[in-house]
Amino acid sequence: MTDKVIITCAVTGAIHTPTMSDHLPITPDEIAEAAIGAAEAGAAILHLHARDPQTGKPDQSVEAFAPFLGRIKQSTDAVVNITTGGSPYMTVDERTKPAAKWSPEVASLNMGSMNFGFYPLLAKYRTFKHEWEREHLEGSRDLVFRNSFKDIEYVLETCYDNGTRFEFECYDISHLYNLAHFADRGLVKPPFFVQSVFGLLGGIGTHHEDIMHMKRTADRLFGKDFRWSVLGAGKDQFRIATQAVSMGGNIRVGLEDSIWISRGKLAESNAQQVTKARSIIEGMGLEIASPAEAREMLSLKGGDAVNF
Ligand code: KMH
Ligand code: ZN
């Protein structure tokens, strides 16, 4: 089994807003171009959300994904990963519909409920292009990202017949235990693609000991049955990626997780972040995984077994 490094690119997400960066992909064409560019730069997996083309507001309707899924599939062999997190303001039913419809190889699955605060970003922006942006940030002061055991069961059952496998988003140590619980019940099958999320206000921090603790705990709970990946929110994105790669991990970058390329400098594209991630990996004498190698490492159903 190859042990190359899988780069996932999360191209737009549902946290950052148009005012924060003119490079944030909003329209279906921008999302498609960003994803294809990220794949050409070396991303094996593309984590996708959709937005309203006019306002940039997160849009989790099945139709919102249609315009870019087909185009991405025609233009790249990268693995498409459709979010079931959507925006934390959405219901689990709403959040799961696109993955249920489009039957991707991978879908994200958030492994626990948590406070989900991005209101501190308010301090950085005096004015916003769109009214919804301020509400979106301010509202997160009282926002709980709901992922109850019943919600997680619902996503698993809804996507099970599709043969979709999951990017298990773990924002804290308890989320790893929740994944172990579902593994014990046989509701999820190895290899588990564990995406450890660091630096989201409400989840675990970004200290190097936090990263060590996540990996140690995952090793103890899952042994050889998992593929570890990490994402660092905001300015710590590349420091966390570098530590994880040196520990045998895979990494996620993209403007969903950080709008920066370096301290105080906005990333001009998702591909720019993928290129920087790749140089870190190759700088360590390691190689990036191709989409085919990622499929093998994660036991995916194949790019021709999707519904788009
Ligand atoms: N925004 C990330 C921190 C999802 O899409 O399911 C988590 C995320 C959630 O990617
Ligand atoms: Zn996401």
C-alpha cells in the first residue's frame, strides 16, 4: 500500500464571506475553476460546498451543486468530496441532500456537536458587501453545530447504499471516540479517513501538543485502520500541515479553511495553497498521492460510480 501524502483542497466552504477575500470562489464557474486548478496543482481530493452566485451565501440545495460537479468530473480525475456539513446554521436533513443525490466517492461527516464561533472575525471588517455577512458572523456567538448521534446515524444511513465513504471531521478528542463508537457498531468500515480539525473556536486548539494528542489518541483507537489527515484553520494552516506531514499524516488546505498564503498576505487562489503544500511535502523528501493512489489508500468506489 502506497504511503504517499494525500492533499485535499477545500475550495470555498461556508465560513468565510465575500468581503473577506476577492479570491474566494462564489459562482459555479469560479468554484469549478478553483477546483480544477487545485487538482492540477496536486490535490487528489476536492472538498466542495456551493454558494448563491449573487450574494455568496452558503447554498446547500441539490441544484446549486449541479453546474460545477459535471464540469469538474470532465476536467479532472480528482476525487470529489461533497460536504454534509453545509453551514452550521442548516438542518442535518438539508445538509445531507446533495451527497444523497450526487452519490460522491467521499462526503464529509462531522463527528460531534460543538460551539462553532467565527464572530471574532467581526473585529476585522467595518463594512460588508452583503447584509447576510454580518448576521452570519454575529450569529455564531450563539451557534451550536449540531451533530447528535442520531444526526450522524441519519447521514450514515442516507449515504450507505451509495457506497459513499466519509471524511470524518474530528474537531476534538471526543469526536474520535464517537467515531470509535460507530466503528464498534459496524456502521463505518475501515480504512477511516480521519480529518482532524484544529483551530476552530469551539474545538481543539492549534498547539503542537494538541496535534500530538489527536494523533496519539487516533493511533490508540484505530491502530492501522485509519488514514490521518489534518486541517488548520486560519493563520496556522501551514504550520499544522508541516507538523502533520512529518508525523506521517495527510493534509487539507484551501480557502474554506484559510484565506491566507502567508502572514497578512491573502491567497490569490486555492491552487497557490496546494502548490505551497506540495513544496512542503516534496521538501521533506515525500511524494504527493495521485487521485488513483488516494482511491487505493481510502478504498473508494471509483470516479465512474458517482451520480454526476
Ligand atoms: N469548515 C471546516 C472546518 C464540512 O464541510 O462538513 C469543516 C468542514 C465541515 O469542512
Ligand atoms: Zn466543508
